[in-house]
Amino acid sequence: MPRACRRLSDQRIIRPVAEDATSIKFQFTHECREGDRYEYRLETTLTLDKQTGAVSCELPGLATLAQEELDRCIAARTGSDITRIVQKLFEANADLFAIRPQGGTYFVPQRHSAFVEKIQDLLNRVGGRLLRFPVPAGIPEGDRSVTQAVADGLAAVVAEHRAAVAQFGSDTRGDTLERAAEKIRSTRFKLSAYAEYLAGERERLERAVADAERELREKVDQIASVPA
């Protein structure tokens, strides 16, 4: 949808204004310049059905144009689209640990090799490419590099947890707090699952996860103490 919106945004501003489990609503605001000032006028509200991809709004012509553009963008996947899809698949099924700051090269634990095979098959089918190099255990420099990559990756995740908790306030929804707690629990599980790669870094990371859990509990208590 973002690419379709960019193509539809000539002389209009498009912003998402509401979203639930089944749909996203976008506000279309017409923009025009009158002399030395800009004027803005609500044009329409457009709704996208997440399940079917169907677009609807009160202006039939715009609905048709938006549907055609969305369908075209869905059919023409770009390299960035494929990258995002692969990253989402790894988030749900495995883990990538960057071994260079710019990304693009990652360490994947051996336990996920079957999943990597599926990703390689997917990329082959869409004309992509995935180059894989085994990392043998027992080589001192290789072991140190793996430990650093995994520890840095998990440390970054913990830092994200703590940054998110710091932003929570009295208007934070209960389900948002619960999702944060679940993410922290998931990270603690990963520390245990990848203990063989962490060597002496595990203790430091466990303290950081414990700090994140403590900060979340304190934030929940703080929010609960605010009068309704």
C-alpha cells in the first residue's frame, strides 16, 4: 500500500487514520496553492480490506484508481518488498544476527538450517539469490565472531525493549504492556536457547533482560497508581 499511496499522492496528502484487525482507513486531503498559501480540503476516506485487498470509498473513480494502483504494486514486487518478506519470515520462524553494521550478511544458528533451505528455494523461485557459507565450530576466531554477532544482536533487542518501556505512559493500552512482557520473555528464552554461542556474554545479557523486566514492572505499577 505505501507504494500505491505515493503514486496517488499528486496534489493530495494521504494518511492512515484508523486500523483494526481487518482493515485500514486512509484520509485523502486535497492540497492546492492559492497565492502565497496552501489550502487543504478533505477529499474522502478510503478503506482497504486487509484480507481481500479490496478498496472502497465514496468516490467511485478514486476507488477504481486506487484499486488498480494497489493491484499493480502487489503484482510487481520489488527487491525491497522481497527483503521485507524474508525478514518477516525470519522474525516469525528463526533468527538473523548481523555480522556487519550495514546488514546484508548474517549468521544463522545451525538449528534453523532447514528453514534457510526453504528461504533459498523461495528466492530461487522469484529470481533472487542467497549465498551461504558454513561457519565451522571449533575455530577460535570464528567462535569469537559468532559470539560477538549473537551477543550484539540480542543486546540490540534488549535495548529496543527498554526503549519501548521508557515511552509507556498512562495512555498505554493493557495489551501493549502484555505484548512488551511477552517480547521480553521471548528474549530471555533466546538467551537460553543460544547459550552455546554466547560464552561469557550470557551473564551480561541476562542482567540486561532482568533490568528490562524490572523497568516494565515499575512502569506498570506507575501507570496503575495514576487516578482514572
